[in-house]
Amino acid sequence: MTLIGVLKTDDVRPQLVDKFGEYPEMFASLLQAVEPSFEFRSYEVQRGELPASVDEVDAYLITGSKTSVYEDQQWIRDTEAFLRKAHAAKKKMLGICFGHQLLAQALGGKTIKAEQGWGLGVHHYQLTESATQYGQAGEDFSMLVSHQDQVVENIPGATVLASSDFCPNAMIAVDDHILSFQAHPEFSKDYSEALLKLRREVFGEDNTEKALASLGDDVSFERVALWMRDFLLA
């Protein structure tokens, strides 16, 4: 049994939670499908709840959030401090969207509001030459996204595993204890569609329609879940 601590940095919107559940449930559904022995413990870090010790669980997963990592909020600073402790202890950490950006910011990188604008719907990425354990260099895979911020400076010593023209730092690793993604492996197409329609005014009509159209593309759900499983078990 591997116990994963989910550092929950946001709530699913009230209109969607009955149908789709909260983010820890989405991750449990994704990962238990490929490894039934995974168990999960959730921490409401957005409300000041952090593990008392980095060793409370076997690994950590930092979720996405509608908050930006560079906002001046105490819970963000406290979570960064915890991530630095976990990094020093070489604790396994999976960063997702906001989590990917927060790990970068906490550990010497930089996240900003990207000049590229909103990333929405299905995005395609290519593996780099450093991603030999994941596939061939240049090989394409796809994930669901919802982000306006991006990592522009990686953690010192990080390896870029996948990128695109839109998002150069889409998937990164640090040694064998950090793996992070700008995209959302836990999103389903139905959830992405519901979120796009709910936030149409925020995203803009053109962005929303293009993103909705992209949902017809294949998404590499199982492949990415297996990468996450193998990382957590290695």
C-alpha cells in the first residue's frame, strides 16, 4: 500500500461538485484504476491544513487551483515552506497545474501570467530527448488543460520531459523525487466541457469555442496515469 497525501489547493465549483466530486476523488479515480493499492489522505492546504511531518505519507500530490501562485496569501507561503522541507527530504512529489507552478516557485524557479494567454481544452505535447523512460523523442501525447499562468524558469537541476510551442515547460522532473505537469491528468472530458461552459465569460467566446472543439481529440489518460504510477512506485 502506498499512501498519497493530496495537498488540496482549491475546491471544485459548487455547481459541478455533485456530478464530478472534489479533486482528491478525481485523482483517486485516475490512479486507483492503474494501481488499486494506492490510498489517499487529503489536506486542505488552502485553509491552512498541512501535514505535521513530511513523513506522514509516502508521497505528495499538489493539485490545481484557480489561485495564482504569485498571489500574496499566507497559505501559499506556508505550503511553499512545506514543499521545501519535502524537497530537502527527497520526498516524492507530483505537481499538477498550480502544483507544478508552486513547486517551481518554491524551489528556485519562476511562474508568471503567460503572454500566450489561456491554455484550454486538449493540448498536445512532445517528449524531449531526456524523456527516454517515457517514449521516443518527439513522440506526441495529449492532455486536458486549463491555465493562464506558466513556469518560465524551472527549478535548478530540473529536466524538461515534454514541451510544446505554447507551453515549453509542460512536464518536468527533478532527480527521481519530483514529477510535475502543467496539464490536468485528473480532468475528464465531461468535466472539462462543464468547466469551459461555466467559465465562458472568463475565458472569452472564441477561446471557449476552440477549446470545446478540441475535446474531440484523443487524450492520453491511461498513458499519463501509468507514468504517475511508475513514478510513485519507483
